[in-house]
Amino acid sequence: MDRRELVAGAARASDLTQRQMGQALDALLDAIGEALASGEAVVISSFGRFEVREYPGRKLRRFDGPGHYTVADRRVPVFKSSAALRRRLRGES
């Protein structure tokens, strides 16, 4: 499912037009992105948790020749599904 299909499906399930649903989705994703950028976790009950994890830099061995290279510190977004979502995906009620 891509963004267009998501907006169309959500618009059909609500009282909003596709344009309004697209604007609502944009606003929601902007809010989630801003919260993650500021270091906050975003929890949506019955769906899951978005957060940013910090990974320290490290030195790795080259596989294409002799020597090593350094990977810088980085922040990575992660998603952890809720128990309710996992049950739903398994087909349990």
C-alpha cells in the first residue's frame, strides 16, 4: 500500500475528502517527525511506539581490502508494535 492508497482508504472510512485526509496525514507525519527529531517517543495505543535510538560510532574492518573504516555516531528511527497489533496480525482477536 502506498501513500495514495492509504489516503483513499482512510477517506472512504471517514467523513473526510481525499484532499482533507491527505492534509491530515501530512500534519500527522510532520508532528511525529518533529517529536522524534526532538528526542521524544511517540506512542499510539493499540498500534505501537516510534522512537529514536542512538548508535555509537565504531571502527569496522574492510572486506574489500586491508584496513579499517569508521562509522559515525547515528540516530535511527525504530518502531515497536503493540501487543494488540501483533495479536491482530496473527489473526487472534
